[in-house]
Amino acid sequence: MSKAWIAFVAAALFSCAAHAERWRVDVVVVQDRNEGLYETENALQPSFFDSGKAIPLDDTRRLAAQGITVLPESDSILSQQWTRLSNSQRFEPVLRLAWIQTNPPRRGGPALLIRHGEPLRTVALDTPLHRLEGTLRLTLRRFLHLHAHVEWRQAANTVDGSEVMAKALREERRMRSRTLHYIDGPGFGLLAHVLPLDDES
């Protein structure tokens, strides 16, 4: 292989590596007060997401290693939607999250662990469960996809308090950039918006 060809390949690889695609993701978790979130009682089952492998939002070292920066709540670009929902009689915003991610993987990759609300302590569980818990993951194949695996829980009104009722949202949604998406779940859902940061247009 000639030196000129080696130099050409090296330059091409360097060019690809230097062009890092950065995406900003904004999410708001919304509760629908009109839907009886816990009217249908579901006995607690093992969580369908692996929280042990997901990265907590305060683990800045692991997040940085994956090219992820979590932004302050005050930087949310969905503040207007948050305010409107706060003034709504039907909907209640409960959590907002924003992050910047460099070069999302085609599959797998890092998942962000979200937890919100006072932990639910029951007789049957050694480890408290958060009222809202789940994972969010961004992937980029031909199109962007947001993978949302979220549970919303409540302790059952039993004599010994040994049961937890849960509703689950599990969806992989193709995301159009600069478009506000709503991912609907049983009594709650997600507003999600993805913005390309390196787009020169």
C-alpha cells in the first residue's frame, strides 16, 4: 500500500472522527389527572428495564465518558410547555430533563436513569422503589429514536402496605428533529424534543 493511499485513508478517518454529531434532547414527564392511573390494579412485577446498567443523572464521570452532558432544569427549552401544563386542570408536569449527547450509537449504548418522587417503602420490598423510575436512551441509525422505558408506581391501600401498583410506558419512538413529540402512556406520558446542534442550516 502506497504512502499516499495511507495518508488519504488517515485523513478521511480523521475527518469522520472530527465531525461529531451533537444532539440536544428535552423531555417533560406529564401526568393526566383525568385518567385513573391506579384504577386497574397490577401486582408489582420485576421492572422491565435494567436500572443497574443505566447511568444516574448525577454520575457526571460516567455520563461524560459516554459523551453526555445533563443540563440544569432552568435550561429547558420546554419551559413554555411546562408553564402551560402547570396551569392546566387536566395535566400536571412532574419532571423535566435535558441533555446533550455526542454521536448517539446505532443500537444499545448508554441509558439515562431517571428517578423522581418519594421512595415507596413496603413490607414486601427490601429496597424502596421510586414513584417514577425508568430509562431514556437515544440511538441514531438511519433515523433518530428515543427509547423510553418508564414505570409510575403507588403503594396499594392494603392493611400491611405490602403491595405496589404500577403502570408502565415502554416505547421506541422515531424522532423528527425540531418537532415536539408526545409519547402516550397509561395515565402519563412524555413530551420530547430533539435538536441537532451541529446543523449549519
